[in-house]
Amino acid sequence: MKVNRESFLRTLESVQPGTSLREILEQSSCFVFQDGQAMTFNEEIACRAPTGLDKTIVGAVPANPLLETLRKRPEDEVEIEIDGPIFIVGGKGRRTEFNMEAEISLPIGMVETPKTWKKLHEEFCDAIATVGACASQDQTQFAYTCVHVHPKWVEASDNNQVCRWRLQTGVEESVLVRQTSIKHVPPLGMTEFTETKSWLHFRNPNGLILSCRRYIEEYRSFGEFLKTEGSPIVLPKGLIEACERCLVFTGELKDANLVTVRLSPGKLSIIGVGISGRHREARKIAWEGNTIEFSISPVLLSEIVKKHNDCQMTAERLRVKNDRFTFVACLNPVESREEVGAT
């Protein structure tokens, strides 16, 4: 049957978060086609979306080769068919064959099927994208690799910084979801959600369902920590562009995409270091305290400055607060007042 190539590709890209590069589960590195849907599952994330394919097309196809083939094909339409254990993408003198497993063994049946849906709060996606930048990549501290979804807020922390966004989330009790799972909710345009025993499910208007494993575990209380009071300080708006320039390099470090911000009398310096090089620049700032510094995601810092650049500073912490979110970072004193170029 013929399908629009770009539409089919977008559908497969939308369920890609549920795949894994290595075979964590049987067929977890594949797109599984069944009942007119494309499905993926890697224990932490399950995805399913309608494809428009005929229900007779059933099997598991290696995900990355199929994606790359569709990206590089020039046709507006491609022909999808199966011939025994072969999944075929054809069109205009081209024919690409993929070895397919006709028997479905992906254990996506482990994921409870949602029955009812609730409207997702209009700020939920922005909130997840913002607070998620504070989650840790250190897998030895499980709770800090998660986003804490509370009935009245979402928050994340790496034990050096914490960000909380206040909103009515709609969950019945507090749960933890790995940041690497829930980070897919904002770019996929989710508008509905529901809960089952072991999963948080999200759905967008195209019928894509993203299911994230939920954990019922203790999460540190940051209530007092977030009440930091101190001297007012205004972050320069030029940090937005500075963050973009630093991101060129820090973005190379997927597990440590952080910039260092250093405050010294009259000057704020921002430093971004990556595999290919580093970027540094300075801005004037009304600060007369000791030289201190902290690390933060450049994406989060840029969002903070866009939304609310009035801060409060103590000898130990920086706090940014507005009607919706609060961000607090622990500050580290710097013994020597070196120039940013010497860092």
C-alpha cells in the first residue's frame, strides 16, 4: 500500500523514544507493526501510534535502518508491503528490503492499557522542560535522575540545584518519573494524560500514546531550601545569547550539558566547555560580594533570564522566583579571583 513518506516518517520518529540501541528486551530495538499501529517498548518508555498501514502488515523491523532509509528517500509516497519475512519500502525504481521478524515478542502487553483520559494542564509541558534541566545524570542517585510529579507541582534536583514549577498536575499522589523518559512529553505536544498502576500515560491529538514508568518512592523535601532570602541581584539579559554560544560546546556533552557562572565584584562570567572547545564571555553586573560560582544548564539559565531575571543572593545560594516557578542553586566560593580566560 502507498503511504505519504514524510507522514510515515514523522509517526515512526514520534515512537522512537521507546526504542533502545541495544536489545534490552526482545525487539526493543525495533518498530513493531500490528493492528495498524507502530509500537516500541524499552522497559521505561512505551509508545504506540496509528500508522495508516493495513492491519495485515505485522512484524518487527529494525528501527534505525528503517528511519534512515525513509529520511534519504526522495519520493513523496512510498509503497509498503511485506513478502514473507521481508518488509519492503518501494517506489520509483527503488526497493529497500528489511529482514523482519514476523512473530511479535515485544512484551508491550506489560504496560496497562489506559481507559479514560484527563486534560493535561496547559503549562505542564513547559514545566517539565524547565525543571527537567535540573535532574542529575548520576545513576547511583536514582531519585535525583527523576522528575518529581506532585499533585501541586513538578520539580527536579541534582542535589546542587532545584527547580519547582507550581501547577495542578492532576496526579492523585506524588510519583517519580525518570527525566530521560518524561523529557519526551514537551516536544511531542501532549495534551491529555492518565494514570495506571505502574505508568503515567500521555496522548497527543495525533493519537500517539507515550507511557512512562512511574515510581512510588520517597523524594527529598525542598520546602525550606526554596525559601532562601537574600540580597537582590539582576541577571543581565545578554545571558540569553551567551547561553546559545556556550551551548555550541556544552551540547556535545549529553550527560553534562552545563555552563559555569562566576560572579565577582562588578562582573558575571559564563563559561561553556565541550569536546571541541570552549566559549567564555563576561557581562557587567551590580554585585559587590565575594567571588562565587555555580553550574547550571544553559537552556535552563536562558529560560530563567527570559522569564524572570530578578534574583536573590546569599553567601550560599542563588534564588530566582516568580508566580509559577522557583529555582535555587548552591554557590561555591572561589578562592582566587582569576579572569574568566584563565579558567
